[in-house]
Amino acid sequence: MTHSFERSREPRSPDGSGSFRQRLWAIAFGLLLVGAACLPLDVPVAAWIKTHGLPRELNRLLNFMEIFAHGTGITFLFVSLLAIDHTLRTRPAWPGVVARMVAALLTTSVCTSMLKSVIERVRPRAADLGSLASVFGTFGTSALIDGRGGADVLSFPSGHAAAAAAFAAALAWRYPHGSTVFAACALLAALQRVSSSAHYPSDIAFGAAVGLLAASVWLGPPRANTHPRFVVPTAN
């Protein structure tokens, strides 16, 4: 009876080299439509959150999941991933795959920062929501509560939602079988931005779309994890 370990080969994309990127584009387009559809709901949802809030346990879960969406949390998770998955530290994954994943996140950060710099939108926590005639009053600074400013006019799009979407895409590119879990983590992280009155629903939808589009520049065909695979013992 023998025991052996062998390294599984990195599979080729079964449906074309651009299939993963095209799926990201399709999801991003869907999110843009969702964002547009959410605009009429932005102010009512933001007002309800400010007045009532979510149940404490749900808020606790969403606040915990913010780790999946901000720079410090993503850095911690990515470093932990490098420590756990040794295939990321050896060729052919290193440095090409790791560099692509990091580039996807950095490109997302640059894109969201550029959009925030040219589109002013008052965050729900800093807006006088009761004075608004329409959702478009949240754009610009007219709805800003006196004494507020700076980061309070950087609501559009959500950088956290963009980062979470890009991180989920990068992980799904490397570990396709975990795609559903990564998407769920990104969704919960994005919802935390609404529950904390930092963003409107449309902000997170548009932000997630930006994250996927930015990440798609670097993420091509799926790169499945190459890990040691145990071979079932056989009798000689």
C-alpha cells in the first residue's frame, strides 16, 4: 500500500481565455442597472437607517465584515492568504498571479479616488435629508449640514464596495470554487456602508461595478489554486 502526494496542474479555462473577464463585465453592467434603479430609494433608505437602524446583531455582523472592504483589512487577509497558500509563493504563481491580484486592487483604488474627486455627493450622515426635493439634491454640497465637509462629500461611489468587489473578483479568479462565498462577503461588506450611514444604496452598487471593471483589466482566465492533492492509497 502506498501513499503519495502530487501537485495538481493549473487547469486551462474551459470556455475561452476571456470568459472570466466577460463574466465580470456582465455582473458590472448588471450592478450599474441596479445602481440606477436604486436612486429613487436612496433618500428613503438613508432616512430610515438614520432614524431606526438595523438590529444590533445584524449590525455587528456587518461591521465585522467591513474587514473585507478596507485597505487594512484586505492587506491582513491577503498576507494571511500568502501564509496559508504556499503555491502563491512559488512559481508559476509567484510573482505573476500575486502581482495581478494586487494590481486589481490598486487600480480599483485609483479609479474610485478619481471619481470621488470629480463627483461630489453628500454622505447620508452629513446630509439634511428632510430638506431634499429629490435624490439629485444629494449631489453637490447644497444638502450638507452646516459645519460638515471634507470626506462628507465623497459619497459617490463607495470605495469600500469597490474594494470588496475587486477583492472578491481576485479571489474568485484564483479560487473559482469559492466564488459564492467571496461574493457574499463582498455583499455584506458593502451593506455595512449603508447601515453605517456612510453611503446610499446606489453608491455601493456603482462602487461594486467600478471595482469589477477595474479588476477585470488584470484578471483574465481563471487561475485555480494549485495545491498538493492526496492520492487514494492503492494496494500493490
